[in-house]
Amino acid sequence: MAEFTVRLGTPAGEIVTRTVEALAANEARTRLEREGFKVFAVTAPKAEGVASLTRGGGAGGRGRVKANDFLLFNQQLAALLRAGIPILQAITMLRRRATSPRLRAVLENVEEAIRGGAALSQAFAAQGATFPRIYTASILAGERSGALDEVLSRYVNYMRRSVGLRRKIRGALAYPTFLLFACLAMVIFLTTFVVPRMSELFVGFGNNLPTITRIVLALSNWMTGNVFWFAPLLIIVVAGSFLWSRTPPGRLMIDRFMLRLPLVGRLLVQMTTAQASRSMATLLAGGITIVESWEIAAESITNLELRRRSSAVLPLIREGRSFTESLEDANWMPALAMDMIGIGERSGSLREMLDEVATFYDAESEVKLEQLTTTLEPAILVFMGGVVVLILLAIYLPIIQSISNGPMTH
């Protein structure tokens, strides 16, 4: 028997999408009409399985919709579906109200696909990389179970936590980043503007200048004398490093380096554990298998080194090993998370335990993030103060020595 996606009208007047098993499309249509449903369209999935359907590749994959716009859209869509509004009508209403031109254009494509008889999950999947795989997989799970509004509500909660965590990270790192740039600007200003003007005072000192003053003056003279080629070279190096970091080898090397940093590496592992656990729990709640859930959840891992290690999990599960044993071979999740997942798998409550793991490591990540920022801020301030003191010593030490030694002789 094959699975068919059917758009039908219920006796209560609702238009829903369901997945039914039948030998042929005509058989599915006849059976549903006999049960009192009005069948609008019967389509066979273009590919087998959730992972295949949500792999993307449509013409709409020109970049994802902004997270805040996407969150608002899903909140409104879930509310409309709970109120009994048909899917096509709900999409049309949200398209007209969308303030994001990108989201409005995508919803136009989705609306056209639904009018052509496609299921909502197929319409979203046809937009390529615009929508995350976890989203299209959740929609498909909701269609199969007939509880699309509930699945959307769970996904909205998932997105709220993800967006909230990103906001906390940006907020926590904003001040240290500002201090770092302020420090860099201050050093450039002192060495290229202040020190050259003060150096005229040191002409009569000859070789009697303190070592620290000679070093600072040499650095200042080099920077001011080579600024016309050094500045473009610096810009080229920064731009080249940025472009290299966007390539897969560059990203992989940087991600590996980040994992080795004190505090930062542990924070990244905890955040990734929470993200992967919550993604998988969301998919399992929709009735998706463990294999497909982990395949999709692993794609949400942003650190390429951790994603590379996670790729070893799927073959082991398919060989018949338990999910917990397969994760242990990946060798990156914290021991406590592995213990909790193992208990959940053995007790038959894996989804609930994954939710607990995500909640626990979200809280741990917030603590580690606070520790990181409270360590960075004083470190940057101390560095700034040290640089300022060093330059001031270089400027005023010769003057102090000349005063203590009496008038200079020429």
C-alpha cells in the first residue's frame, strides 16, 4: 500500500489535509467519500519519508525569512487554524497582512501550490531552503496526525526559545564587543595622532630615551609612515579572512578552534545539546521516527565539527543499535545529557526526557554565558588600561627623567 496526501472537506465544513494508505488514488477517494468526506485532491508524495520531502530544492530557496517575521507568521497561522479557518484562507489572510516583502513573496508561491492541490507541507518544502527542514517535517507530521494546529503551537514554542536565546547571546556579547573596538580605536588614535606630536619634545634626548619610549615611538613612526599601504593591506586581510571563514573548510577550522577555547567550548557544547534535543523532541512529538528526527535535528547544529561527529549516529541506529549508544559514539554530548537520554529511551519517554535535557542545558547555557561575559569585560578593561598606561609611560617617563636629572645640556 502507498501513502496519499488528501485535501478534503469534513462534514463540519472544515477543509483539512490528511495522509491515508490505499492501493491507488481512486480507492482512497472512494473510501473517504463513502465515509462522508468531500475530496478535493488526492496526491502521492513525490518522495518517500519525511527527510526526502523536506530536503528542499525549489525555486524559492533564495534565503530564509527573518526569524522574527517567521515567528509572528507561525503564531498567527496557529491561531487561525485553532479558530477553524481553512488553510488556504489562512495563508491568503497572512499573505495580505505580511509586512516582510520576502515573506509575502514566499506565501504567494505557497498559496499557488495549495490552490493547485498540493498539501501545505509540500507547498512549504517546494520553497527550498527558505524554511528549515524541522519546520516542513513538523507540518507533515501535523497533516498525518490531523492535529496541525497543535504541531504548529509546539513549533512556535520551539522558535520562541531559539529566538530568545539568540537575543540573549547578542545582548551579552554587545558590550564586550564595543569595548574591544573602543580599545582598538584608542590605540590607533594614540599611536598615530598623540605620540607623533609628543615625539618633537624628545628630539634633544638622543639615545637617552627609555626603552619603552623608543619602542612606542618606533611603532608610531612605522604606522604613520606606512599607513597608505598598511591600511589597504589590513582591509584585504580582514575581508579575505571573513570570506575564508564562510567556506566549509574555513568554518570547520574555526568551529574546531572555538571548541578548544576555555569557557567558550563548553558553552557551545551546552547550547548545541539544548538545540538538538529540543529540535528532536519537537519532531518526535509530531510522530516522526527517531531516525528521521535525528537526521533533521542534526542539520540544526551550527557548529560544523559537532555536526560532523553527529553524522556517525544515523548509520549506527540503522544497524540496530540504540539511540543512546549511537550518541555515545558521536562523543560530544555531556555525560549528564547522555544519562538522561538513556533513561528516557529505556523507559519509553524519550521525547519528554529530551525536553528536560533542552530545558536544563538552556539554563546551564545562560549561566555559562554570564560567566563568559563577566570574564571578558574586566579582561578587556584591564587590557585597555594597560595599553593606556604603557603609552602614557612612554610619553611622560623621559620628561620625568629630565626633570629629576636637572636641565639638559646640549
